[in-house]
Amino acid sequence: MFFRDVIGQNIIKERLIRFVSEQRISHALMFTGPEGTGKLALALAFAQYVSCRDRKETDSCGVCPSCRKYQKLVHPDLHFVFPVYNTKDLKKPVSDDYLPSWREMVKTSPYFTLSQWLAFIKSENKQGLIYESESESIIKKLSLKSFESEYKVMVIWLPEKMHPFCSNKLLKLIEEPPNKTLFLLVTENEESVITTIRSRTQRIFVPFIDNESMSETLIKVHGYSPDQAKDAVRLANGNFITAREFLNPDDNNSWFFNQFQEMMRFAYMSNIAELVRWSEEMANLGRDRQKVFFSLSLRLIREYFVMNLNQPDLTYLSREELGWGEKFAPFINERNIIPLSKEFEKGITHISMNGNARIIFFDTALKITRLIKA
């Protein structure tokens, strides 16, 4: 991954390059910030730059043996840790069990969500975790001497998904790191990473992508028209994943939106039997996808509330969402927007606390039945 392939984030790129040129490379960096801003891409570009044998002023050379291996994600001193799931054959899975799929996903695009990653490896609605067994794999890899580069690099994607035992093992390694070891942690939820790890890493906050950089990438790199790029950039609000989903909607996005429509229809009709059926269907999803649904619902009711204010420049909805909202938006008003928002936020919290999903969804649906007619 090259720095030039990272969309926008020029200030962060310059800062990372300065770390290397001034020989101030921290042994543990945490890339944090909103979803879809290029945190993983920045971590990979930085790792390639650190290991490059012929660094340029603004980027790695791309032709040395190290760069060629980094571009294929097969460098012997580059290691990955990321959420996986267990199966009948893999009772104690580690990241290496899914490494070929990970390489394929990242080389296609380093801009993706946990939900998209789990769908790619066909998790069948199981929750993605970094299991306790991963700690042994990490210790084993980092106990070896580097093969080719000056640094051994450990990229940990979503450390907030770590099992507590694994987190404690990682803490000990960060406190007393093996010689010439570089930890690059990429998190979507910094507050969920244990405090002791956060306090021992250098924080790199990655902000939303600027509109100009995103528009230029969509037009020049991905071949979209200026009008298409303009609509996508406006809706994305700095999130490249959202922009890509707007331009290439998949069945997953449509399904979640359909579930939101069903929930609201049945709630308005007070159709309890259908709400029970709907709750059971949602309860069969993995917890990560359940949280995605609640987050989507939270976004939609806020946008439909704004639609009632007749401020189109402040509304961020896809064409499908906007079309349905022309009839539905009046039901989201100043009397119910706050309690509705609280119910969806509560749903995210309760799912995160491993509550009974069937009860959580049915309870939310019943409360919406009362609130939607306010």
C-alpha cells in the first residue's frame, strides 16, 4: 500500500513520514477515528514505508523486494490479527486460518467494515472475535528475529474485539516489546479498547475524508461521472465506505432497509403477530449485524426528521430512502424523535452487552408501536 493510494489525509501522511525521517518511530501506534476514513490503509502504507529499502520523500519506492512483498501482503515480517469466527473444524481459530481471505479482501480495497469482512468469509451470522488462542500466535511470531526488514510489524485490526486474556497478553508485549517490533492498532471504537493498552500507544486520530479528495478518487480512479461523484460525496459525509455503497448498493444494504420498513409498517398497524415474527428473524442475525441494523435505524429516523424541516441540503439519504421517506417522514416529528433515538441507542447497548436479542428486538418494536403514532 502506498501513501498515494490513501484517499486524502495529507496531514496524517506527512506526520507519519516525519516519524521515519526524524527516526521517532513509536513502537505502538493506534489509528483511531470514524469508519471509512482510511485507518487501515494508512497503517499499511506506513508499514510499507518503514520497511522500504529505498524510501522517497513522500512515499515508498514500490520496486524494492520489500515493497513488492508488501503490495502482495506476503512479507515475512508483516503479521496480521483480525476478528474471525469458530467452526466445527476450527474450535480455536486464529487469524492465520483466514489469512488468504484477508489478503484478498484488503488487496481489493482496504476500506471495509467488520460486517463486510464477516460476510466475505461467510461467518453465517456468527460474531467476529479475536479469540484467546490468538495470543499464543502473536507471542510466537514476535519472538522470532525479523527475516528481511529492520522492523517486525504487527497490524491489529479492531483490537476492541479481543478476548480479555488476549488483550492482557498484548499489553505485556506492548509494555516490554521485542526488539525492533512495531505495533499498528486500527480501531473503530477507541473507548472499547482496554485503557491500559490505549495509554501505552501513540494515538493517531484520522478525521473524515475531505470532499475534494474523495470526489477526485471516485472520478479519476473509479471512473464515475462528476454528477455521480457529487451525489456520493454529499451523502458520504467523509466516509468512503458510504460513498461506495451509495454508488454500488448491495443486497445486504437493501435487506437492512427492507427490515426497517417492515418494522415501521407493522408498528404503525399494531400488528403484534408480525412484529413477533420480525423479532425472531432479526434475533437470528449475528450480533455485529444486529448492531448495524440499529445504527441504520438511528440514522434513518434522524434523516427523516430533518426532511420535515424542508432543508434538502441537510438531508443525507439514498434515492431509495428518500423516495420512501416522502410518505414516512411526517411520522417522525418533534414529539417522538428523541424517544425513538433513545430506543435504538438502547438496542445497540443491550446487544453489545449480550442481551437476549429476541427480547431486545420485540421490546423495541412494541415501544415504536406507541411512539410512531405520537
